[in-house]
Amino acid sequence: MKNDRFISHLVRRLSWEDIDEKYVENLVRIARAEDIEGAGLKILPKLALDITTATLTPEAQITARLMARRDMVVCGVKLVPIILKVYSELSDGNVSFTQKANDGDKLAKGDEIGVVEGSARVILQAERIMLNFMQRLSGVATSTADYVSALGDSKTRVLDTRKTTPSLRVLEKYAFACGGGFNHRIGLFDRVMLKDNHLVAANAVTGEVLANAVRLAKEKNPDVAIEVEVDSIEQIQPVLDADADVIMLDNFSYDELREALNIIGDKAWTEASGGVTLDTIGTIGKIGPDFVSTAAPVHSGKWIDIGLDS
């Protein structure tokens, strides 16, 4: 039978409360340093200064609205106060943010996301960084929602992967969750994942040696789920014999997927993976694995147009 001991670990969504805001604040500081101080360049600018807003008086005030310029699932609203805090502290100006939408909300073109009021210098300096974060994360959330929708009424759940932008993983996985998907392992620390390269390196691709490799992983890591990637029907029984918690069925045809699920039954959780698209995910959902994983909403999701209109 499937091991329900890890169900909360296997079926989870990152919430904003799971994210370290100090880490996010540091990302914002790095982004600001790139934009104003030339961080990353060998030769730094003579002045660490926004030479455009320097033409504005310190007293200049504006009101601007974050607007959805197309239908979307919005994500990144929670970052706005952090971004404005960093820019306000470093640019010596006061700004307020009135939130009109929540991360995960479905918005129509023209809907208001929030209102920013205060120092013109601070708002105009922060504008691009604020929009970059929100457009990127809203793109991931919106694309994920498309994949969830394509599953229809299937009980199969959509999972993300570790194919994320370096340093932005928790934010991109949060965006995936805001779009209605579920989060796979966060990193190399929270699940044993024996992929094909691991098995080849251990000379444990088939038969009893494969089963023993899984048993060893379980013995060394009794408190986390053990997942094994297989790419052939022949690999399934040894993995079942070793009581793996999750079996990833990689690049299986529809017929092979049906056969694999019939063999596995209720003995392990199942995950379909490899080349999943909007055109194929609906059929996979009808076949009925527990999970289907795809990196596409993260690596191929298009930025969503959001405006800051004064």
C-alpha cells in the first residue's frame, strides 16, 4: 500500500509564510545594486546614482497604480512592500502601498493590483525592479494555472521541478503554488530522488542491484520519502520490491504509462514526467497517475504585462 506517512510532504504548496523575507529582501538589494550601482561590472560607475530621478526635487510626490494589462493569475504582490522598504531606506523617501489584490487571484485586463503613493524618486527608482519581479512570477503562476486547467476534473496533481532560476527557486515555486500547482522537492535536502544518472553511477540499473540501491537509500534516510526514476517497465518490479515511496515514470508512452500503473497499483505513489505539454497533460490526467511533473511553467512561462500607471 502507498505510504501515507509522507503525504503532507508529497502534496504541499509553499505559502508566503514559508518564505524567509530577509532572503527576499537581500535579493531586492542585489537587484537594486545592479540597477543603480552597476553591481556585477568590473568597472563601477563614478556615481552610484539614478541620474534620471536626480532631476526631481526631493519633495516631488506621485500616485501610481499597478494594473493588470491582460488576464492573469497575479503573483508578487507580497514583494511590493519589501521592495519599497529597501528603496525608501536607501533613497530617503516615504512611500505607502495599498494592496488591492492577493497573490493567486485571477485578474482580468484592467484590474487594479495596488496603489503606490509617496516620493516620486523612490517610486520611479523602484518601478522596474518591482515590475520585473511581479511580471516574472505572475507569468509562472498564470502558466501553471493553464496546466492545472488542462487536467480538467482529473485527480492527478501538477508538480514543479528543480529547474528554476538560481537564487529565485523559492519565489518561482511559490508562484507555481499560486497558480494552483503543487511543489515537488525544494532541493537536494528534502527528498531522496534516485534518478537515472544516480543509478548508472551506482551500477544499479536493473534487477536485485536496483532493489538493493533503493533499500540502502531507505535505510540511510528513514524520515524522508524515497523516489525512484524508471524509464522502462522492467525496472518497476525491483523498485516495488524495495518499497520505494514514489515511482517516477519518465518519458513513458500513453500505453506504457497505463501498463505501469496497472503493475504498480496502490503499492506506491506514481509520477509521470518528461516532455509534458499543454497538449499532453489532459490525456495523462485521464490515465491517472497521482502526479505529473513539468518544468514548463517556470522555464517557458511568459512574463505577464503589468503596468505602473500614474
